[in-house]
Amino acid sequence: MTASSTRRTSAVRSRLAAAGAIAVAGALLLTGCGDQTKDKDAGSGSASAISAPLADKLPQDIRNKGKIRVGSDIAYAPVEYKDSAGKVVGLDPDLADALGKQLGVTFDFQNGTFDGLLTGLRSDRYDMAMSAMTDNKNRQEGVDPDSGKKVGEGVDFVDYLTAGVSIYTRKGDTKGITTWDDLCGKKLAVQRGTTSEDLAKQQAKKCPSGKKLAIEPFDDNQQAQTRLRSGGADAVSADFPVAAYAVKTSGGGNDFEIVGEQVEAAPYGIAVAKGDTQLRDALQAAMDAIIANGEYQKILEKWGAQDGALKKSVINGGK
């Protein structure tokens, strides 16, 4: 997220173990919606659509197809990733599965690089994007965060979780990093197109002469982790759930450690093309339904994300 100031949230150390332990246990349980058995006739007349309480809220073309095409960077554990069997699993696929029960469709997760998801959405490659994407004004309005110029139509978001951004380093080799200011003079690996990259660029402008912050962007967070693990970077920045999962699981918990507190707590949102208001409103209604029936809370607890729970879904709640 691009913002003029950094807002801090409490980073409770015990959450690290909870997030990782729950995620590891959950990784073997549910497969992503893109891997479910699909009913070829899952349109408006199918049994699944008829039994789904909110099926009639969807656009007719989606009801006829029986599925929603989801653009996602499926390399962002534990939010979405492939397990050892190659199945798409994680927080987002589980939530999509629950939404599908309400709407009478399946969610077909299609892999893409994070910085290309909104382009794919605008070109109708996807019906929506769900990929731990921060809802902010720049994305809503189609504004490039670096130039401040409008580069696209923008998207609408259906918000579903709140998460902050964390920094992690090699375990026992923190380089004295506890805050974003400490990154000046260091090398930071990030995933391209993310909130972490935006924050890093903002921090680089604040660094004094002679203490440049070197930013290395990668296509996915796993590549950034590899760079850190090999000693090619001093730290990685990622969303807290992802950082906590990496700390818990990489090298059996011996590779990394989180330093400092979370910053920039903001909502994750499902991105939908401007003008596609019927799909947007159907997704919001389904999200509110799973919040109300308790399924949402169970999924968040499974993946250690319960601290970011929303009481109600909001459209374009990001600042």
C-alpha cells in the first residue's frame, strides 16, 4: 500500500507459532477450489446452483458456466500455494470454497504473477483476482503508485481480511534491523507489485545520503526467500501471515526470524472489474453469509489469521 505515513499494529510473538502450526496442519487438509470435481452442468439449473441460497445474485453467464475464473499468484503460502501433491491450498482457496457453497459455483484458481493479475482482470482473462491483494485507493482508481498517473480503469474490492506487513531476516543474523529506518544501507528482497515493494520505495526516499536502501524485486515471495537464505539480501518484507509461515516452516524453523512490528494494517480484497457490479455484490453477500454462519471464522483459525477477521465485508474499504 502506498501511504504518506506508517501505522503500526501490535505483533504478538505467540502468533508466529500459532500461524505456522495451524498452517502446516491445514496444508494437508483442504484442496483449493480450482481442483475440486466440477459438474459440467453446474449452471442455473444444476442441483448445486438450485440448493445454493445466493445463486440468483450471480450474473447469468457465470451461473451458466458454473464457475468463476480466479487470477491468483499461487506461491504465497499460507494464503495460496500448491501442496506436495500439486493441489492449490490455503486461506484464499478455502474461503472461495465456502463462497462457492453460497453461490452454487466453483472457483477455478488460475496461476499468474502478482503484478499481472489486474491486467488479466481488465482483459477478461479472469472474472476476479484473489491473491492476498491489499485494497487501496491506487488500485481502486487505476493509479500507478510510483508516477501518480492513471494507468488503467481501476477495480472494485470486496474486503475479507485485515493484515499488516512484516520484515524477516536470517535467524540469528538480523543486521540490527528492527524498524523500516534500519533498512537504510541494507538490501531488501520483496515480491514485485506488492505493498512491501511500495513501502520499500517510500523508505528508500527517506534514507540519508550514503545509506541507500537497495531493493530487489522478484516475481514471487519464494524467490525472495531464496535470495535471503543464500545471503544475497539482508531481509525480506511480506504480509505478516506469509512472513510468519516462512519463519515457522523454512528449514524446520531454523532459517528465518521476524524482526520488529507489523506496519500498515490494511484490508485484503477480492478484485473485480469496474462495472461488474452484479458479481461484486454477489461476492459481498456471500462473504457476509459465511461470516454470519461461522464458517469464515473457522477458516481463519485454521490458517492462523483470526486476528485479521472482519465483522462485515466492505466494498472498497482501503485507503
